[in-house]
Amino acid sequence: MGHPVLRTKALPIPAGEIGSVRIQQLIDDMFDTMREYSGIGLAAPQVHESLRVFVAGMRKVDAIADMSDDGEMPLVALINPELAPIGKHAEDGWEGCLSIPDIRGLVPRATEIRVRALDRTGQRVEFVAKGFPARVIQHEYDHLDGILFFDRMPSLASLTFMDEYQRYWREEDEEETEDQ
């Protein structure tokens, strides 16, 4: 947090450049960085590249699979994404960010979204994401527009350090997840 690129709207990647060594290496490096820091998503502005691409996910699959599983999410690289909420239902959920280490906060997000983007091969992909994958995708998409998660918080009252989150809020959050 503090680098100007994090607060700037990122530039689209021209379709003809998607297969370039530069863009493919950027995507690979972003996956490596995400894993190295135990993240579930990473947008290009977070690695100081003002480009509309992010990576996300927890497991490798051959294609974008069911994006409604709250327990897991397939690995994806989404280029020039477009998001649209489906319905008006939103839920608060705890979020953190690799650009703002050791901080958590409650953020309202649409529970179901339609995603249109290009994959790393330049092919158009379209899918519906629900629950946890929808939250992750919205969080990373915000980075492409210069928005950080606490910009979405209606109140900063839940903003907490990770130690305090684990001490006071994590157990409650896990109980709510189990109840759903």
C-alpha cells in the first residue's frame, strides 16, 4: 500500500499481446508470488504492473470448473475481465490483502457474479461465480480499478490486525461458515 499503481485504473492488455513472452511470464510470476505469500489471488497492480490481469485460485484443473464451491477454487488467470452482479444479494465477509499485510476487515460483496474475460491463451471465457470464488474475483477485480478492500467497507469498525482477528473473530467466522 502506498505505491501509486495500486490507486490507478489499470490498462487493458491488447489481445495480440496476450501470448507474448512478457505477459505469459508476468502471469507465471504472479502465480509464483501468490503461492509464495500464501495468497488466493493477486492482481498485476499489486506487483507494480498497471495491466488488467489477475490470477486467483487454490487448485489446478484443466478448465474453469464449478465456481460455486466455498471450499476451493480452481486456478485462473483472467485478462481484461468484466463483472456483473447477479441479483442484489450481498454478504459481509472477512477479507485481507497481500498489499495490506496482517489486516482484515468485513467487506460486503455480491454473492453471485457473471464473469467475462480472456484466459491466458486469449480465449474468451464466461462463467458464473458464487460464494467464496465470487468474493475473491471481486476483490482482485477491484485492484484493476485502484480500489482496496477497505474502500468497500461501510464502516472501519471491523478493521483489525491479523492477531486480533485470529483471537476474537476467526472462530466466529468459522462457525458461521459451518452453519451455512
